[in-house]
Amino acid sequence: MTAVCALFISDLHLQPAHPATSKAFFDFLERHARHAQQLYLLGDLFEYWAGDDDITDPYHAEIVAALRAVSDAGVVIYWIAGNRDFLVGARFAEAANVILLPETWVAEIGGHKVVVLHGDAQCTQDTKYMEFRAMVRQPAWQAQFTAMPLAQRKAIIAGLRADSRKEQSGKSYDIMDVTPQAISDVFAETGAEVMIHGHTHRPALHHVDGKRRYVLPDWEPEAAPPRGGWIAITDDGAITRYDLNGAAINA
């Protein structure tokens, strides 16, 4: 009988305003994640994260408790920051018992050399976003921002999200997607044969010079059609994409 070595999810954008997504996430943790050896959270688990001092918010506390329960069941949980929740830090990691990883991580999983990442750093054609990303990932900027009152930070984030939505409406999908050269560079730098990432909300399997690049879906159970799902790697090396209902995607 094959065992699930690792599960991979990203871009759930969890928030109280979307209870169906929260329910789908809790169901996934109970029915699937608990039975895996490892769980990789590849960014944008939350719609936004204003800082670890927001961990006492009842909704956030519920998410943390759910992750902790999976960890307590023996599952090793890894976290890679997304563009919405890069301020997750040591306090969150300790409470949820997750391991914070750098932006790019390589692991041997099911006999494959796998590189995992969020994917936003590879959207190099979106120069305005890349400039913003470089700024907010600086430790000095983050220290200054998290020193502000929590309510002020949330107000700033709300403004940034509104501005981002306006800008995205005028951008082409190609500009907001990963660039082939950036993907090739990651493969070359890591020597990986498999890549798994999210961010673009364009779930697919791409073949790149004999290598495989899997893109995770965002989660929106109430969309038409529903969106969401995960990727599993089993100990026999099989890599399978699943939809929100747990049905395998063969395409």
C-alpha cells in the first residue's frame, strides 16, 4: 500500500468573509492532511497577514489550532510565504508548529528532486510589482511596518489591496504570469526535476525541457465552476493533482 509522502496547497486566501473556503480547508486537513507525512503550504494561505500580533484574532486562532492539530497528529508542516502573508513569523510558526522555509526550497520527495516556491518572484515581467516586492521583503521595511498599531497596518493593507485590484484590471495575463526564463533559471540553479508553485491561479502541468512544473489552484468553492485542490506525491513516486472533492485530475 502506497503512503502519501507530501501534500501541497496554496492560494486559499482564507478570510472570515469566505466561510465556504474555510470549511473546505478544515475538511482537507481532517480527511487528507492528517494522513500524509508532510504538508507544504506554498503561500497566500491567508488573504493577508498584518503581523504575528494578530494571531489572537478568533478566526486566525481557529486556523492556527487546526494546523497545530495536524502537526500534533505527526505531520510535518512546511510554510513558504506568499505575497499576501509574507509577514508570518516566529510567533505564528511556534503556535501552529510549522517550519518556515526560504522563498525557494529543494527536497527529495518520493524519489524526486522537488523545488517548491510561491511563484510571485518569477513574475519578472510585472516590473512594478517586482519593485514593490523588493521593498516589502526588506527586514528594515518590515520592522518599521510591524511597529505601527495593528489597526493602522490593516488600513494600509486594505488600501494596497484596492490599488492592486485597479492595477491588475489593466494588466495582461501574460504580464502577471511567471516568465519562462525565470522558471528555467530556478530549474538550473536547483537541479530539480519537478517544480510545484502557486500564485498565478492557473492550475496546470507544464513540461519544461524534460522537467515538470505543476501549478496549484486557488481555492474558491462557491465559484462556478468551483476552484481548488492540491497535489500529492506518494512513496512510489506518483504525482497526482486533485480537485476539491478529492478526485484525481488526469489532464
